[in-house]
Amino acid sequence: MKKICATVSGRVIECTISEGDQIGPGDEVLKIESMKMEIPVESEVHGSVARILVQEGENVEEGQPIVELI
């Protein structure tokens, strides 16, 4: 199973995908607010979203898995 990880520490402010969506490299999966900036997290691989591991409003750490792909 492939995973997408947070690129920075911060708070999830918007999830732009849903479970079951097909995504590819460059597709935005969510936005993280860090140091008053909105930072998009993009997929680096193709896959189907199996599970979203975080929710809007949740704090995440850099490197934390946030999405599982199949």
C-alpha cells in the first residue's frame, strides 16, 4: 500500500479528495496551514484513495502518513 505523507507540520485546513478517488502525480490531496501560510500537499504517485488518515482541523507532523493509496 502506498502512502502520502505530510510535507510540513501544521493544521489540516482542507481535504480536496475523497475515498475512492483516482489521483496521480501533482494532484492536490489537502492543504496544511503552517506559519500562517496555506501549503498544498500533492501526490507523487498514481493510485486510488483507500483511506484518508486525517481530518480537517487536525494537527499533523512533517512525515506523518495522511493518505493511503491502493
